[in-house]
Amino acid sequence: MPVPLNPFLRSKAVRYLFFNWQTESIADELYYSVALIYRIQINIWRYDDSPTRSRFRKMGRPRDITVVARKRLETYLYRFPIASQYKIA
């Protein structure tokens, strides 16, 4: 697991990025890798001026159907078969 960046140094990196410093210069100044500075820069661009990604998932459909939801769907489809839906339409 990566070591979290010090919040003070992260804010310095964000400040330097907003001042349009080169990423290599920021990495040399703060003694961090260039990849970490690039990641902060990409997160600022991707997550609306936030140096870290959001901890909360966005609203929408879940990643995969759960076991309980699959069982309910199967029982619903057994009760109301698809063939009867074609007659309605």
C-alpha cells in the first residue's frame, strides 16, 4: 500500500501546478517522484480541481448484480414469463 503524501506537501504541489511549474521541478523541490506529481496533475484535471480522487462512488447502477437481486429477478421471470410480454406489446 502506498504511503500517503503529507497534506502540506500535497498542497504545495497543487499550488506549484496552478502556478504552471514543470512537473520535474516540483518533484525536485518536494523530493517526490515525477509520477506522483503527474498523478496529482491528472487528478486535478479529472476530478474537478481535486488533487485526490473521490472516496464516494457516483450515483448510477451498481457494478454487478448481487446474489439477492439475481434471485429476485429469476423468481420474477418465472412468475411472469417473457412470452406473455410479447402479447402485451
